[in-house]
Amino acid sequence: MPRSADSTRISRRTLFRIGTGVSLAVTTGPLLTACGSGTTAEKATAKSRSLLPTTTVTDLGIKPAYPGTAQGVPQGFVHYPADPVRSVEGTPLKGAKKISASVETFSPPAPARGENAAWRAIEERLGTQVDVQAVASDDWPTKFATMVASDSLTDIFMYPETGGVAHKASFLAAKCADLTPFLSGDKVKDYPNLAAIPATAWQQAIHGDKLYGIPIARAGSGGTGYYRHDLFAKAGVDSLDEITDADRFFELCKELTRPKEKQYAISADITILLAMSYGAPCYWKMDSAKGTFTLDLETDEYREAVAMAAKLYAAGCFYPGTVQMSGAQKTQYTDLFKNGRAAYVYDGWPSYLTPGTGYLDAMAAIDPSYDVRPMIPFGTSAVTWNNNATLSECFIKKADDSRVKEILRLADWAAAPFGTQEYALINYGVEGTDFTRDAKGEPVLTDQGAQDVAVPWKFLASATPALYSAAHPDGVKYLHEAYQKIIPKLVADPTASYSSPTWDSKGSGSLLTLKGDWIKDIVTGRKSMKTYDDLVKEYLAKGGEQSRSEFEEAAQKGSDK
């Protein structure tokens, strides 16, 4: 079966790191020498909204079964268009010299150009050769650091989602093209597919007073995992609306936990679901009137979420050993859920509809009675975190204006939406070789096609991906309904409008690891809940307080403008 634009395992991976703190930021000594120490060149700044590209979605005449919304609910499709349309006319890179690109991948290595019909067809449509270096996601941060240190960056490259260099602003100023003259405001209309990227994604591409990044957009929130609707219903909860508060959820989890049957309520992680359900912020919340920032760990809501997770663990509701599992062991605890050993698992929604390996296909193959659906935060205080506006960004290496425009045309082509010829080539390859059509006209990958389309073109740029599955129309419906419920509760990320050098350096690295490891210890009882205040104190001392000061400084600068 074909892959859809949102069928990768990326968002769930990113969200997992937020929850468990297993990532490490990569620092590169040679870069710091070349770009400055970061103490003088990098300052807290307010990001000017005037730099944002004007978001304009072109109507290509592709009608979804479930319409998207202006708030950000993705479009849902249960059929692939019989006659895909072109979103980019002609050969946009005809006459351009070869372009080099480097991105991470979550798939096995794809066949080289000579053995890859899809790759050759894409280059023919583009009009030039594109050398794509795809690096396994676990190895990409190290590879990226090596490229930076050796000054061997490709023409366009994906920034590691777990953090790249220690002083990002200095790195961008020294090595990357300023895209403001090409993309800000109405200038982005020269690249219609890039113009479809939402403003929330572009805002994260602003660094200092310039627009540097090309977003790989996602749907705002990656969701809060999956649950077995059939098991919940047997336990007396036929609708998630019936879970009115955390106490009701606790009782449900106890009912779902049946060790003699090797069935538990939870596999691995529950903190993020609980934190959203209590109404806790994602990292920071801001008092706009005062311009002050409060850390998530400092709120009563986050504290209560951690305490409830510990209570659930003490009640035996977690599948044994899964809380301690790290990112490298993720397949183990998700497989436990897929095999019927747990009623809930935390994972990103993009993996719900993935053909073959996604939750619907994988669980239907194990037992067709398993009814897996997207989980949403529960209770009257529930919020949704804006933690998945983008997977990451791509940057263009410094070059003259004509070269930058060429590379932007490549990114625009790669960002083609669902239902277009460009999208079909990227995701399905060449008809007859890489895919065929079934009796209903739906594209189905061949064995060769499953390998050919592993080249991660879609990580060069992307607007919000669509939801698509012909095999599971009910799954599209469930996922679309879940987005309809959570997107209106989306809480804006207050830090998206400001930059903090300390947070850029430590927020997704050392601080995330500190937080995740400590919370694991509290949940599993290795540390008492009484140590929670010590966690807050250490987190603030090791960069949290400095980040707060920088955000507040940036907010003050913004109010002075």
C-alpha cells in the first residue's frame, strides 16, 4: 500500500523525546570558533511577524472526504484522485547545476539513482540532478555535526530535530542563506507550494531578525497516543467524553489492568496525556500583560500530572518495565500495545494510517477485533500542546541569489500537496514499476516501489500533511474527528515569538534529558514526589532560569517596538 504524506514515524518520535527526555543536543567545537562564542553574537530577540510569508493555499480542485479547517484540522481522504494534477508547471530546474541535499530518514536505504525509477523520474521532471544523502535518524545528529565541523554542508540540509549546534543563531548567520528577501510577505507567492505552509510553522523558521528556515510542517499537535476502544467499552467507557477527570481515568486504568491475563492499562508513558488533561503548559506559559514566563514544572497542573502518573504506577497499571524503556526500545513497548498487552500507548498520530506498519494495519493483522483509535486529553481543563507545528526545518547553504532561488524551487516542488503528480512521484513512484492500481483505482506499492520511494524528498519541505487511507476509511474518520476535538483547544506556544540562545542550546538537549530522567524516577518510585521541588530547582539552575530571563528580555524588546 502507498504511504501518505503524514504516514512517517517522525512526529511520534519527536513527541516521545518531549515526554521522556532521551535526546542529546550535538555541539561542535570548530563551529564555535568560526561563529563566535555565542555570548556576544547571540541575544534574546522578539521575532517580527512582518517576516512571515503570506500563507495562501492554491485550490487545485482536489476535494477531500473530510474538509480541513482554517484552525489547522487536516484534510481527510479515503480515495486517491484518479487523475492527479500538477502543482508545478514545466521543468523548474532546467539548466541548473547539480544540487546536493542531506536529510534524515526513518526507512531502510533506498536503491541508488541507477536502480531507482522514481528518483530518475523526479529528476527528469525537475530538470537537473539532485544528490540526496539520506542518513538514519539515530545517526543524523552525529553526521550533521561532522558536516558542520568539516565545512561540508550540502546545498540544502535538514536540521536535526533533536537539536544541532550549540549556538544556532551564530551558525545560521555564518553558514546559511537569509531567505527573507525571497520568502517574506507576498514574495513567497513565487513558490506556491511553500506558500501553503501555515504561519505557525513559518514562525519557528525565524531566527533573530531574519527568516532562515523552510519548515517541514505538521498538524500543530501530534496527538496523545492511542487507546483500545474495545477494551475501554468493556470497562464501561464507550466514549472518551465519559472520562470527566483524572480520578475517573485512574479507576478506568485499574479496571483495564489484569495481570493474570497479561493485560495492563498503560505501555511506557502517560505523563504527556495527563499533563494536557490537567491543563499544564508545554514547557512555558506567558503572562502577556506582565511579560513574564512560567516554567511548566512550576505549575500545579504539571505537578499533579506527575503525581497521578506515580499513583498509576504504584497501582500496577503500567506494563512491567516499559516506563524505563528509552527511545531505542520504542518498538518493544509499541509492539506490546499492538499485541494486545496494553490498553493505551503514547505515540504520534502520523503512524496511525501508515500502510503495513501503522497501528491500523499492524493490529488488524494480529487480531481484527482490536479497535484502536486516537486518544485525546480528557476532562474539563484539558488543553492541546502546540508541540508539532513542524518536524524540523531545512536550511540553504549560503550562495548567490540565483542559486538560492534554484534550491527554493526544489523545496517548492518537494512540498507538493496530496493528490498532485509531484506528490504521487515522491510517495508512490512510477506507475507500472513502483505502483499499480487496485480494483478501486487506489495506488498500491510494488516491492520495488516500497524501496524506491524511501528517498526522503518530503523532508526538504512540507505544508500540513493530509490524512489518507483507502483501506481504513473509518480510521480516517476517527483521526479527523480527533483533530476536530483537539485543534480548538490548541494553546499557542509563547516562545514561538521570541528567541532565547540558552533555550535553543539546552531546551531540547540537556534540560530535556534532566527533566525526563527525573520524572521517570519519580513515577517508578526510585525518587519520592517530595524531590519534585529539587527537580525544579536543578532545572532552573542548569539553564531554565537563564532561558526565562532571555525570553522575558525578548518580550520586553517586542513591547518596545
